[in-house]
Amino acid sequence: MQTVVHVTHEAIQKIGGIGAVLQGLLTSKVYLTKAQRNILIGPLWPGEDTGDRRLGPGGEVLYSSFDNLYRSPLAQRFREIEQTYDVNIVYGRRKFTDRETGVTSVPEVLLIDVSRFNKEQLGIFKFELWEKFGIESSRYEDIWDYEQYVRLARPAIAALHALGAAGSVAEPCVILSHEYMGMPTVLAAVLEGERSNFRTIFYAHEVATMRRIVENHPGHDTMFYNVLRAAMAAGHFVEDVFGDQSDFYKHALIKASRFCDGILAVGDYTLKEIRFLGPDFLTVDAQIAYNGVPCWRIDVAEKMRSRNKLKQYCKNLLKYEPDYVFTHVTRLVKSKGLWRDLRVLEHLEPYLRERNETAVLFTLSTEVPARKPEDIRRMEQQYKWPVVHREGLPDLSGGEALYYQGVQEFNACARNIKVVFINQFGFDQRVCGMRMPADMEFMDIRKGSDVEFGQSIYEPFGIAQVEPISFGGICVFSECCGCAGFVNKAAGGKPVPNVIVADYTDLPNKGLRPEQLLAIGQPQRDEVENIVAERVARELIQRLPKTPAEFEQYIERGHALAEKMSWDVVARDYVLPGIFRAARAQRLKQIA
């Protein structure tokens, strides 16, 4: 029985808790057939839930020293670990179910409270991180996001021994570090040597070093990926081009992933970014493991019901019923490139005027945790939220206000397209106000959308961008998004009407020298974005479906594509082969 340990972020016990990737894997029938025992590990999230509720919905607490719950026969072993490291442990199980397929799994969950820690034990481990892997913890120990995962490592490995999950001669235990968070635990496993039979994988949901460069440089992806191609062709790496990155704790941790038995990268560009980290990464066992895409079956009637709700919502807000409904469901962060949607709409507006048609874009995005329903209703009554916004909480946060400035300018100039910025978490009448149809639910914004935008400047995969594809939506995303590569593979390299790929790295001048590529700033990026946005608008106006027969074609094509991108496909073709390749690897790599 293959044991797989997932070391992840600090919110396992919260509602939603594990995120789309783990949710997809842990409810994939194919994955569960081969990886029968799964253990989720993370720092304990301080919250209000106690006792049996501490592991969240569907959780069963078997041990919690916080709550004096000692139902596990391993209670004494856990207590010894707590005393050794001065931590608290919560252990149990939690149920996860895919609501579409009904597939259910009940992985073990191990949460460790590291708010206090034995200083001597911590000092020993940090010295070993420096001695064996070159990680200078003294540079980052004032950063809690670094410190908590370093503290997690040693008690996590001790708990795996207690759970009988340290591997056997015949069957290694494979530990996956989801992002930088699990790297200290993975390195602690490497340090185990012959005391256990661990294998380790760095699961790269992004390369944090590259994200920081892309987001902070005014040329964004237009600059970065052109520089990456030129630098790699010349045998140069990220620190040769962009300077020393050692001030960044995430960089220090992910550079140590070269000591893992394998690396899984969620997209084609993410794999290239891994190779760009340094010469050692040219020979590491790094492979692509795309994220899966939800694959739901609907018919035209169901799509039209959702679409009509969205059109009615627009009419309630703006006093017109649009011919087309566009959406962008995302987090409000710089990497999502929300301004690019507006640039496409600027070019689409004249086409719609010419055809005497209208559209609306619903942008569902926020920087703030869910606003209180009573605040939403008050803003709705006082000044017509979400059509009108005011700066300051409970309405606009700083980043939201910046995006809303662009929305205001666009709406002031446009006649046939309007943008509605819904800065709320959720999409139903209870949380979004009384002008939303009473029967609206979140899935309506996915099912009913004609076009979903997702033109990110940095997007390792982009599940949200491609989610509406099985519902017949046209998905518009950047060429640097990982999902673009998966769509291309699923479609056999052929164009698909359901997808428009916007390549913001396509420079008008193909002959720029490396130093000129590095000098690409906002003016050059603006020029590229304008060219690409016009191209996207021209393609969109030609593809937008009108008749039931056209909608049906988009649904059928989209569903057929999503079937080839499902979590079962991802598990079978990418993740499980990566896990078993690591499990078959020779003894853990020699450490420097």
C-alpha cells in the first residue's frame, strides 16, 4: 500500500481547507486506487473551533492535547513528541467528497501547533539546514512564514514514525512538499538517512523566485519570459541575469528542492522556471504534472437557466439585459492582470456597437475575506453597490480601489459594454445583496458565462481560467498560463474554438538583444498589450455563440476537452507516475 504524505499550508482544518489541487487528487478514483494511504500535514491554524470540530467539516479528532482528547492508541507516542519539541498535536481524519462524482476519501490529518518550540531542538535543525543544504535561517527567522514551517519539520517526521509511515524496505513513504511550505519537512526526511525509507518530491505549484520578479518588474511577463528564453539559450540562470535572490526565504527553500528525488511542475513554463533556478536543476528529475479541470455534464437548457439569471442580475443592476455575459472569477492580486480584460473590452466595444449588441463583464474578486451580508445590504441600499463603490472598508480596500478606478474610466467611455465589480466572496443573494436573483448560486457564474477571462502575468496553471470550459464557455487566458499547455496537449495541438490564448510575450520586434529584452518596461508592454487585446477582441466577436445549436456545439466540445483534462487523467498520466518514479529512486540523494 503506497503511503503518500502531503505537507501543505496552515489552513487544512478550515472550510475549503486543502485547496483545489489536493481536493482534486483526494477525490480522484484513479489516484485513490494506487495511493491508498494519504496523510496531510501542516501547522495548526489558530481558530475558534475546538474539540471534535477542530478538524473542520467532516473531521474526526482522534488526538488533541488542546482538548484532552486521547482516542488514538498512539496518544503516548504523540505526547512524547510534544514534550521533546514543546509543541501540541492534533491528529485525526477528515472526509472529502467530490460532489459531482461522489468519490470520497478520508485522509489522515496531522496538525502541529508550533507557536512555542524547544529552542535547543530548533537550533540543532537550523544548523543542519545550513551545514547540509546551505540555508541560512538567521536571515529569515523573523519571518513567521519561514519560521513556522521550519518548526513543523522535525516533529512531523517524528509523528510519521509514530504512525508507522516512515516507509518499509519494500515500500517507501513518499513525501510531497506542496510549494515551499513543505520543504523543511522534506529536508528533515533527507537528513533521516538510513533511519527511514522516505522519498521526496517538490510539487511546484509556482516558482516563487520567478513570481516575485515578474510581479515587481514593470515589463511583467512580456519582459520575463523573453529574457528567460534568451538566457537559457546562452547557458545563463536567474541569478546571472536578475542578481542575487538569497534575501528571499522562499528562494532559499525552493533552491534546496534539488535534493529531492523528484520535482513535479504544474505547467510548461513552471518547468522552465525550475530549470532556470541554476545549473543543478538542468539534471534533476523534474516533470510536468498539470492540474486537473472540473468536468461536469450539462445541456443547453441548464446553461440557459444559469445564463438567464446572470442576464437578469445585469438588468436589475444596470437596467438592460445584455446579449452576452462575460466573467472573471479570481483573487484580486497583481498577477491576475485584471487590467487586460478592460483593454480587450475597449477593442470589443466598437464591434458590438456595429452589431447593435450589448455585453456585461462581472468581475468577482476581492482582497478581503467575506464581507458581512448586513454590510452588503447597507451599501446596496445607500449607494447602489456593486455598481457604485466607495473607498474604505467595508467596501473598497486599497487594491480594490485601484482596480475600480479602471472600471470607472471604462464604464464612463463605453456604451455597449459595462463592467460590474463584485468585491465579495460568494455569489448568491444572501452575500451579494437583494438585487441578485433569489435562486442564484455560485455555479451559475461558471455555467452561464459566455466568456471567462484570465489573462494573468504569472499563472503556473490557472484552474479558474479554464473551469467554465465544460459548460461551453470560451476561455481567454495568457500563453504563459500552465493550462494553455494542457489544453494544447488535450486538443492534440489543434486550435479549439472554446479557447483563445493571448500571447503577451509576442514582441513586434523579434530581433532584440538580451540587454534590450531586460529593458522592456511598461511603455513596451503597453504596446504589446494593445496589439494582443485587439487580436483577442477580433477573435471573440467571431466566436461568440448566438443560437441554441451553437451553444450546444460549445458545450460538447468543451466537455470533450475537459474529459481529457480531468483529475483522473492527471493522476493517471502525471502525478502517480511521478510518485512511483520517486518511490523507485535509489536511496536518498547524497547531500552536500
